[in-house]
Amino acid sequence: MPIKDVKPEILAELHRHAAEELLSKDAAKNADAVRFLPENHESEIRPPFFHDTDRIIHSQAYTRYIDKTQVFYLCENDHLTHRVLHVQLVAKIARTLGRVLKYNEDLIEAIALGHDVGHAPFGHTGERFLSAFLKSKDEGCFCHNAQSFRQLYEIEKTDGKHYINLCIQTLDGILCHNGEWIDAEYKNNSSKTKEMLFEEYQTCLVDESATKKLRPMTMEGCIVRVSDVIAYIGRDIEDAIAVNLIKREEIPADVAEILGNTNKLIVNSLVLDIINNSYGKNSISFSKDVFNALNNLKKWNYENIYDAPRKMSEDSKIQNMFNFVMESLIEKKLRGNIKEQYQKWEKDQSGKYFKANGPARIAADYLSGMTDDFLMSSYRELVVPTSFGFSF
């Protein structure tokens, strides 16, 4: 007979070992973890936020990270960063900061590993195309951070029936993670309730600018938000150099003098600056010179990498592909593998889900979960004629 429970004396020792006396007074405590749905964890050996990490990495959404674009798509280079590596880098940087600054590393890791599961195929480019499509149908907008919350809150099921049911602190950090907007100082909103969190989520589905105003309820959420920036800003430069889009010597000299001109140096400079400026305080902050250098580097990255004409040369074709597949999903004009996979996905969703969402939002929920390759293969399957073979 399988063993279902841990002996009480062992469980008590585990909980004692997981005590949080060494954490900052502003750190999230395991005892304060709250889920949207009640659960019985009397014999659970894992602390709640640690348990959230397990739920996330066993989700299908996490599995699909493996073939989701970070920045560069349509590039035949196996050494470029994909979304799966990015979230691991965020987690590593955030846990480093959390360990030194005495915050809850379990919560930090859960937020970091789950923060991008809502990203569309083809990265931020795909995000813009999905948002434009939803607007054209008067069904709100698309923001990847809200979609990550949505994916883990109401779409993903553990067995086709039960929700993942993450802690609200984890879901809040995921919703508020958006690293595209940087600040000199990050401070949490400790008075936020789960009702306020859900209201913020709902607002992000109809207002793209809402993500700029979000403040995490925990300091751990603040750490992941700033770590997102640290993880991508230098790594994207290395990838851009690898595809011959930029040269290292083109990095502005005043920025390189403060932060360095390699990913290793940039990450190290930013992490150490945060530690020196945040240790013992109830906020996460950069020094003035480092923040200005980071802000200037981000602007330079946009001009020379993210919005570079050569990188965007196929974007009109990609948008046509997004629009065609979205329309096909709405009209249920599907065939082959995408038809089979979509029907399986539909069965996992509740009747409440279909009543609450319009056809374009439902299509966006499904398409945003696709990998780059699955979207392209689905498009080819829908558009390119298929041989009949030898008989009809």
C-alpha cells in the first residue's frame, strides 16, 4: 500500500527547519500564504510557495517554454536565449538577491519560473499582434503578464478538472512582474488584498497601460520584477552580437564604463548595486548613476536590437499568420493537428469559461499558449494544400 502521510514527528521537524527567523521583517511568511480555493495540507511536507514552484514546473504551460521566443525568432542558432532559459536566469538572479536581502526564496522562485507562461509565440512581437487583434474585435487587449496570471489561475488544469490554485502572493508577483518598465526604487503594496489583486488582473485585460501602475503585494514580487530587467538587458546584447545585429564596441561608452559591456559584467554590476543600496531597507533600489546607465542601455537596446529594421523584416508576414490563425479559431475552420489539439483544449475548459469570454478572447487564450513552431506548422496546415494521396 503506498505511503500517503509523513510521520507527525518528521513533519514537525520539517516545519521547524523551515522557520523564518532569519528573514527580513518585510519578507513574505509561509504562514501568510493564501490560495483562492481552500485546500487541506495537514500532511504536506512542502511549504506553500515551494509547492507552487512544483505546480508551475509540472504544468503544460511551463513545458511549452522550451520553444517560445525570447527576442530573436526565425534564426537558426541553437545558442540563442529562449523563454525557458530566460525564466531560469531570472530565478537565479532573484534568488541571489533574495538570499542576501533576506527574503523568501521559495516565493521568489515560484514567481520567477511562472512569470512568462502567458507569453505569446514570437515574444513581444506576437504580444503586440494579439493585442491589436483583440482591440479590432472590441474584446480588450493582450498583456503577457496578465495572460500568465490567466493561464495559471483559470486555464491550466492539473488533470483536466482541477485548477492549479497557486497562492495569491505567487499570482500577484506574476501579474506585477513586467520588466519592460524600470524604476529607480521598487516598493511593495502590503495592504493589497486578493480582491484588489483580481481587480488589477481584470483591468489589465482591457487597459494596456495598467501594467505600468502595478505594485506587487510582496517584496519578493519587487525582486522578481527588477531581476527580469537584469536577466534580459545584457543577455539580449549577447544574442544580438551572436546574430551579427550589433557589435560590442557599439555599446555606448558611458554605459559600458558604469555597467560593463558583457552580460556577465552587466548582471554583476546591477546585482551588487541593488545589494549595496537595498540591504537593511524596506525597498529595492539602484544608485542614481547605475539607474541612469541602465535606463540609457534599455533605450539603446530598443533602438538597436528590439526595433531594428532587420530584426523586424518578417513582421508583416508574422502578423498575417497571427490574424489568419485567430480568425480560423474563431470560425472553427480547423483541420489536422491544430483541430485535434484545440478540441482537447476545449474539453478542459468549463462552461463558465465559455460564458464569460468572447470568441476572440478564447482564440487568444489558445493561440498565446502555442509554441512558435506549433503556430507556424498550424498555419501551414491551414493554408498550404495537402496531397490527397492515391485515392479519395
